Amino acid sequence: MTRSDASGGLRSLGRLRHASVRRRVREAIAEELLGTTRSLAVVLAFTAFMLAVGIAYYAPTAGSVPVPLWPLYADSAVAVALGGAALLTLAPTVRRGEGVTDAPTSRGLAHLQTLGFVWLVQFGLWPLVSLNLAFGEYVAAPDAWIYYWGVLGTHLCFVGLALLFPAFGRTTRGALALALALVVANVGLDYGAGYHPPLLYDPGPLLAGATLAIGVGSVWLASRSFRRLDDDP
């Protein structure tokens, strides 16, 4: 690679600092991954697989949690369910042969897309903290390739999926406020009431604080990434 090639590559990366460039890149990737019936079906099938894995993870301990609290207890499973529901709303648009960015918008969809984004990002990043706070226990476990590397890999897919949502979704101040309120309620339930996800150790204030920070950061990222519904013509 010549020096001019390297400088050209750096200039190209530098353009990603501009929101308009990032939006075009995101929309191009979303059209590639979600813009045909076949590609959308593949993504939905993978989402369904992750949902099944999440349900299997929480099912053995769900009996000890009051049923009304299940949506906040089963963090990862709920994140994937919200994400899958948001993707399913694209199906009519894709079947008509229209672009993903032409998908209809509404206040209800904005709430679904915002909550799906926040939950996927928050609980996609959460294992990076929760598992590494007990790194030795997880990598020494008999099924470490599942309980450490498998969990990290699949949960990072949550983040990649969520980052496609702003290509077709919208948000509102109300949706962002609701997402923030649920983030705080989730942390209170998990670490105040003790209904945290199954772990190989007892979590303390460090994990609670990190979870809250990740959640608040996810809401902030949603506010920066999505266009506002009220700004649509």
C-alpha cells in the first residue's frame, strides 16, 4: 500500500465523523441485510434462534420471579423479542419491493423501535462487564466456550442488529423518556430486589453501577442515532 492509498483510506474513515455520511452507510447496510424477502427472513430466523436460546437461559429460574416482573427479569430474551418485533414491521414494506428506509412510521412504532434499540444495545454490551468481573470463573467452567465466548459473541450481535434500526426507525421524546425510566426500573429490580440474571457470582454495586451507565448510554445513543418522528414532513 502506498502512502497516498493510506492517506486516502484515512480520509474515507474521517468522513464517518459526519452524521450524514454515517446515515448513508447505515442505510446501505440495512438495505443489504434487510431489503429483500430472503435476507430479512434470514435475519428474522437468526433472531428467533437467539430468542429461543434466551428463553432457555431464563426458564429454569423464572419460577422464582413474580410473573409481572418477567419482562424486566428476562433482559436478553426481551431485548431480542423487541428487536424481532421491530424487524417484523418491515415485512410488508419489503414484500412490496420498497426500500427499508421507506417503511412507514408512527408514534407506536417509534416507541417499539426505540425500546428495541436501547434494550439490544444495553444487554448486548452488558456481558462484557458482567462476565469479565468474574473472568476466572467463566473461563474455567466446563462449558466456557458457551458460557463465555458464546455469550459474548451472540450478545455483540444484538448491538450490530440494533445499529440498523435508525435506518428505518424514528424516536420521540416520550419514547426516550420511557426507555430511560425502564432502564432505571430494571437496575432497581435486578440489583435492589435481587432479581438479576443468573450469574456464577453474587453481583455487587460495581455491576449495578455499570449496568445503569450502559443503560443511560444506550438511551443517549438512541437520541443521537434516530431521527425524530416530529421532524418528518
